[in-house]
Amino acid sequence: MALHRGGGRFEQAQLVCRGFGYHDDAGAWRVDRHLRILADVTGDGRVDIVGFGGPEVYVARNLFRRFRTR
């Protein structure tokens, strides 16, 4: 995830939720196969990470300074 700095600029991308990463030990998620979007699914005003992986939908809840997948 890369935070938006305004004016079309973004900060350096960083892994914020290990379960949605590229490498095998971080979930092996691929851009071309696994859609990941940001949406407030809990209604708390913070965006959560929603991932569509195969037949499953995964949600990483935004806990302000970190994300929780379970």
C-alpha cells in the first residue's frame, strides 16, 4: 500500500498486511489473479483491505495503525 500525498504523488509502497503480500510466505497474492480493494466494510470510517482470492473473500480490518486478518 502507498499513502497518497496529494497532487498525484504517493509515498513509497510498503507491506501493511502480511497476508496479502506477493511472496509465498506472505500469501502469494498476484495482481493479475487476486483483486484487492480498499473499502470501509466495518462502518467505522476507516478503509479495510478486501481481497478476492479464488472462491474466498478475505478482509483485513483497519485497526488504525495496523490491519488484522482474523
